[in-house]
Amino acid sequence: MPILGIESVVYGVEDLALCNRFWADYGLIRSDDGADDAPSEWTLPSGSRMIMRGIDDPSLPPAYFPGSGVRECFLGVDTSEALERLVAKVGVDREVRRDADGTAHFLDPDGNPMGLRVWNKRPVMCRPDPVNAPDNILRLNQHRKWRARALPRTINHIVYFSDDYVSTYEFYRDRLGFRMTDHSKANGIFARADGTYEHHTIFWLTTLHPGTRGKRGYAHIAFGLEDIDEVMVGANYMTDHGWAHERPFAPALNRHRISSAMYYYFPCPAGGDAEYHADTDYLDDGWIPRVWEMMFGAAVWQTDSPGFFGDRGITWDVVLDPEEASLEAWRDFGKADRK
């Protein structure tokens, strides 16, 4: 029953004109002919869509957090038969609303509006240049390609805040076929949809950190680029057009520890962050989930760590967890603090 990834993300935003300018500068391609301050749709080469609506648009699900942000996320399914099987599993203990075209709407355990629909995902062609290094010449007598803009190809993942990330992951595992890829203890779980290879499709981030306590909804969305050159040129273009990098505790250009991905975040007027993302780990069902100490998983490759993580010494201690045994120890994590 493969879920092929994120088919579309629907935002409710306070300033449509500002959000539309942001996504145009970011490198997305608008697929409607609306005005600069009108609702908009942006289509990536993979066929994924970013949909902007006014914050009070009656077509949106009810707001479950203040301000602008993602109001609904749709997962794409390969066939109508698979869609019906997934809907039956989801609907065991919650309402599932259907549209005339078969699209299903439901709330996940954290109250996030989610959807399922059949998706004809498009193939994406990427040909990164070989990388040279001393005594490892892979590109001889050949100049690297030159870029003027970033062109995001895919939506690689979305990050949601979660009061009980273990139970939420288990819902997606048991009802929707997600696979755990990594577990950052007391921090969250990374999981990929069964029809994808990116390291994770969703990361559930605990709401029990000082910086996340009481948060609702989503934290950021990551867009897949071809290579580090594209991350750099995209970041430079955005900065030149007035979009400042203002992410505390994280350098501008860096790599994530767990997924290996090169990243650059921009605060997004549509809510949360937009992440340029390249060279992530790609996995299949032969991957064995790993369990990391919280400090390693919560921190990025940086020169300093936030004070609430304690001692700056961060080790690489990790255990393999093929049976997901680590979940049991964290099943009740945070339940006493949950609102």
C-alpha cells in the first residue's frame, strides 16, 4: 500500500502577497494565473503542490494554532485500491470525510488535519556533478555546471510538533505503513512513507523541550535540491532579495547529524521555516533503525549547543533497534505534562 510522499500542503496565511513573493524568490513555480495578492498554487517538478489560502478562507479546516501555517497535509497514494485499504485502517477509531474524487480527510493523534489521495507522482531527473578531492579525482578536464537559481524538485519532509511522539508514530506505522528510520530519545522519531527513499517523510518533534513546549501544528518543510551548489545559490538569491536567515542555535549552511542532509533554513511568512535540503540519506526496507542520545539528535553540526542541552560534549553513541524496542521506554514520555 505505498504512500509515495507528500502530495500537497495547504496553508492558511495572513499576508498572501508576501507569501507569494517568498515562494517565487525561493524558486517554486506558480501554476495558476492569480494576482500577486490572491490565493495561489505552486507545483514542484515531482508534482507536489504548495497551496496558499487566506487565513480565514472557509475551505480550510478549523485553525488549531495561532497565525499563519500549514492547515492540512495530503499524502499521495499510488492506487485507488491502496487508498481504500488505508482509509479503512484510519477510520477504525476516527471520522474520515471523503470528497467526490475520493480524497480522504482525517485528524491524526496530535490533531493535525491530514489527507490521503491518489497521486500520479512524476519522476524527477537530477544529475549532480562529481565531486573532486585531493587524490580522488572524479571530474577530470570538466567544469562544474553553473547555476543562477535554486529549483526545488520535491517536498522531502514535513516536521510536526507532538505531545506524544511515540503514540503518533505508532499510528502512522500501523495505519499508514510508515517505517521508523531513527529515534532521537526524548526528542522525536523520524519515519519514511513506505513508497519513498528519503530518510524521512515526517519527523515528530516533542513539545517538552523549553523551546517547543505547547507548540501545535508544523515546524518546517524541507524541499529537495540537487546538490550543495544549489543550496548555496538559493540561499544567496534569497538573501539578496531581502529574506534574512534568523534561526537561533543553527548556523546558516550546515549538515544535520542524523540524516546527513545539507540544509539552509529561512523563516517563512506562511509560517514555520522553509528548508533547502540536499544530499540526504536515502533508505529502503533493509535499513535498521537507530536510537540516538537526545543531545546528539537534537543538535546540528554547529560550534555551540543551546544551553538547555547541558554539557557541550556530544557523543556518537548509538544502538541499532530492529524490533523498535526503544519505543516502550518512551511510550509514557510527557503524558503528565500534556495539555
